[in-house]
Amino acid sequence: MASNAAVPFWRAAGMTYITYSNICANLVRNCLKEPYKTEALTREKVHFAVSKWVDSKPQKSSMIRIFLDLGFLRCAIRSDTEEE
Amino acid sequence: MAMAALRREGRRFAAPLISPQPIRSSLIAEEQAPLGVRSISTQVVRNRMKSVKNIQKITKAMKMVAASKLRAIQTRAENSRGLWQPFTALLGDAPSVDVKKNVIVTISSDKGLCGGINSTSVKISKAMHKLTAGPEKETKYVILGEKAKAQLIRDSKKDIELSITELQKNPLNYTQVSVLADDILKNVEYDALRIIFNKFHSVVSFLPTMSTVLSPEVVEREAESGGKLGDLDSYEIEGGETKGEILQNLAEFQFSCVLFNAVLENACSEQGARMSAMDSSSRNAGEMLDRLTLTYNRTRQASITTELIEIISGASALEG
């Protein structure tokens, strides 16, 4: 390893532990068998509207997180393992 | 036209009757009725009674809905307590820690009609802000929910860092709250995060509570001063990670778990508060309905008496 501390690959890629554990949980949920799988996948829906405040004003371009599952995050982890 | 005038007259004289003056109202009816008015209209009182009855039905229905939602979410909130308890056992909860950058996460509801829980949360957040203010210290707000945002905008606009709404559109789950926690961690610099929410003790009691999550650097600093955190060194670390890394992972996960529990408990408290608010509202509507019924009956009887008097005096005038 080049760095002093043995930083795990996901930390080096800028992910927090929370994102890492969410991806792992998503992978586990996708391994379930059918009736339990759809039930578990309903527990993955994310929806909220966040707006950052700058100079006492909320920014109009508020980031609305509406992704229904964490599939998009899987590409991040795949590219890291390919590098190693 | 004449009927309209009559009705208008009736309304003008029925209005003072509605005020709660039980003894005088029948006298007022007979004194103020001018010549030509047949009977005092009870239409106004009847309209009011109808609307109050509708309100009572609606608030009763809202109470039932809140009760069923409470049942659904209560078990989840109680089960989620097991998520943060090991963290408190390991790292302790240090509300009195003195740090430079405090971030106050206020949790409130998006919808109203839930009693005073949002106001108490905001009151405690403001008190916390005052407590942690000082030279070289910075305190910022992260607001979850519309109601706290509306209240905090009024006087703490410049201290708001992030505001989050529409959290309860889908049923609450850990993934959602953890993504939210991730957002907060990425966008806000903090030494200590103070999460303020209403803890659900029972259907009638929700106490505002504060949970503190420290950043890993502060944990290191506090570990040197001993106490619970000082015992961290006695733990053996497996795997290839250093203590600093583990603390960082733990801090992030702790925040996510504590936030999840806080959001669930606040949702429970919201439903419980809504139940009791709607319950007292239906009870008040019932009492109002009773008073209006009495007034209505009195008005009705007064108008009947007036008619009878007219008829009888007219008949006796004919005879005599």
C-alpha cells in the first residue's frame, strides 16, 4: 500500500462508512428469495428534499433525492475493485 | 324583498342571543323585536351547529387515523432503540462537552395539528444555541421538517445550514435516514452534533431529548482526559485498521443510528400528540355543540312564546 495508514479502498474513493454499509445491505437484500425480496426492497426507498442555505437564503436548486434503490452506487464499488 | 328584510332583522337580533348570557337572552328577544317581525330566525344558530358537528366528526376521524399510525410506528421505534444503546455503552453520551463547532439537528414534523411538540423542540434548540454560543464558537442549525423551519426562519436565519423536508413521504426506513445522515456529514463541518427530538415515552408523554454525537477528533481529545472514552485503548482492534479509522467509522455509524432512532421517536411523538390534540378538539366541539343547542332551544321557545302572545292578545282584542 502506498499510503501510511492502510485506508480501505472505499475510504480512499471518498465514500463514508454509511454509504459502504448501505451498499453491502443492498447486496444482501438482493440475495433474498422472492416473497421476502420484494418486501425487503420496499425498505430501500429514499425520498427527501434537501436545500442548502447560503447567506440566510435557501438555494433554489435544492437536491431532491428520489433514487428508489442504491443500484447506481454499485458502479462505484465495481470500478474500485477493478483498479486493485 | 319583505322576507329578505325579515330575515335580516332576525339575523341582527339573533346574533346577540348567541353570546353566553343565559338569563338575559329571552328578555332581549322580547324587548328588541320590533313591530312586524314574526319570529326570530334560528337559522344562524342552526348553521353554526351544523359546522361544529362536522368539525367534531373530522377531528374524531383524525384521531383514529393518528392512533392507527402510532400503532404501526411504535414497535419500530422501540426496536430501533437497540441500535444506539451499544454506542452509548461504548462511547458514553457527553452533553456537556465543550467544542468549537456545534451543529444542532432539530427534528420536527412536516404537518401541523400535532399540539406543542414542534414548539418545544424549537425552544430547546434555541436554548442550546444560546448555551453553546461564545467567543470563537460557532453553532449552526440543520432542520428536519417544515414546522421547525418556519419557526427558526424568523430569528435565526443566518445560522441555518441545511433544511430537509418531505421526509415522511414514504414510510421511514433506515436507508433513507442513513442517506440523509451522509448528506449532513458531507455538507456540514462539526465537532459535535446535537440532535434534538421528542422521545416517545407513552401516548400522553413525549419529552424533548438531546443526543450528542462527537466527531472522531473530539473523541480522541476526550479520551485523553479519561472517563469512559479513556477506556477505549483497552479494547483490542482486529483487522488491519488503526484506532483513528475505527473511530471515524464508528462516529459515522453512530450518527446514522442515533438519527434513525430520533426520527422514529419523533414520528411516534407526533402521532401521539396529534391524537391528544384531536381528542381535546372533539371534546371542545362537543361542549360548544351543547351550549349552542341550549341557545337554539331557548331562541326557539322564545319565538313560539312571542307568537302565542300575539295570537292570544289578538284574539282577546277581537272579543273584547
